[in-house]
Amino acid sequence: MTTTTITPARHRSLGDQTWQDDAVCQSTEYNPVDPDLFFPEPDETDKIAAAKALCGQCPVRRTCLDAALEGGNAHGIRGGMTEEEREPLHEKLANRLDYSRVNDTIAGRDVHLTQAERRAVIYAAFRHGVTEQRLAWLLKVTEEHAQKKYRELRRALRNRNLEQNTETPALQATGERLGRDDFGTAA
């Protein structure tokens, strides 16, 4: 029986470019790589295939792709994908919710976060009793802003609890919902 180990992703910290040192596309004395290979014209299919083959061997391909998406780099082959292949990912990036990024942020790492991930950090920090001062530090915001975010979250949680408790006891027991026809006509 084989076992599979899933290791958590290592996300790039804010401003961190050290991952580029491990990239296969970095030209060295023993591995000369033409940088133009990663900026082919659309009809240069051989260059595209060669660049993607190099990216396929790269240990930091995911980080390269994340950096291209987060930085808005639309040109060239990045992370093993062409500009056209990355375009739908650029559009979806704002909705990304990667809990490993949330956990890294709670642990104190400066990670690029989307709005959805920032909301998840606020929720996780609140649930784990993280102070407003620490939340401010994690999100790089003022303490007043962190207090406001906690207030908004407490209000949302309160309202959600109120909505769950307002169903009538008969509906809670049967699990049925009343329809428009169940109310009869006005006299």
C-alpha cells in the first residue's frame, strides 16, 4: 500500500522574488536559456512548445504563475501558460479563496490575498480569538479598521443567527416552506 503525503503550498510573500533563483528559465553557465523563448509570437508554435517543456520541469512553476496573475503580467509564457491560457485565470483571480493562503496569513506570513481571502482571514482570526491589534498587523491596516471589520463580522453573525431562529416552530418540525397559496385571500 502506498501512502501519499500532501504538503502545504509555500506561497510567495509580499515583495519576495527569491523564488526566481530556482526557476529553470534562469540562464546559467551550464544551462544557457534564451529569454526570448518565453516571449514567442502567436504563430511560433515550436517556441511555445519548447518554453512549456521547460516550465514543465520547473520546481517553482506554481509560484511563477501566481506572481504573473497577482502582478497582472499579461505578456509571455509564465507558469507554463501562454497569455491566452492565463486570461481566464486573471478574470477569476479576484474570487480566489485558497485556505492555505488564509492559514499562512494567520500564521504571520505576508501573502498576497484576494478580497475573499481577506474576509476569510478576518473570520478565522475572530473565531480563533486573535486580537484586533494582531489582525491589523496581519492585514496591514489600522487598528481602527480592524475594529470595524470585527464589528461588521459580529453584526453579520448575529443577523445570521437571528434569521435561522425566526422560522416558525411548525416549519422547523416539518421542514416545509410556506408558499404564496398557503396564506389564502384577503377578506
